[in-house]
Amino acid sequence: MSLPSHCEAVGAQHLIYEDVRDAAHEVRFAGSDAAHGDLVDDPISAEEAESIGELMDMPLEGIFIAPAKTAAQAAVRQARKNAGTTASVNGAVPGSP
């Protein structure tokens, strides 16, 4: 699957918000310009490069980081719930030593 198709696919599957999909395209455009030498005669500014770097974080956050953090928090919550269930099954009051 091509990168533009992938950006559209994750957007269509609602894995990322529309603005995050658009950010992915902007990063792709900048990368394409750099890869094909389009920036030789008209280089980007430091501010634009920094902005592109920040845009890069958006898809990564939405596709990889946020789901991983959410899953980790859900696991902590489930472990806490299971520990309370185990304690009450063994006759102890949940939360007591």
C-alpha cells in the first residue's frame, strides 16, 4: 500500500482524526520534496522543519502511543480490580492488609 493510501485508510477506519490524517499528508509532502531534491533551490526554514517535526508526532501519537498508553492503563485498572476480587473471594475485605 502506498503512503498516501495508508494515510487515507487509517483515516477512513477512524483510527486517527481527520486533522491527524492531514498532518500525515503534510509530513509526506515535505519528505517527498526532500527525497526528490525539490528543496535544493528553495530550502525550508528552521521553523518549517520544526513544524513538520511536530506534525510527525501527531500520527505517531494517534496510531501507536495513545493506544499503547490506554492499553497499559486498562491493564493496571484490571489488575487492581482482579486483586480486589481475589481478596474478597479469600474472605478479606478489599483494600485491607
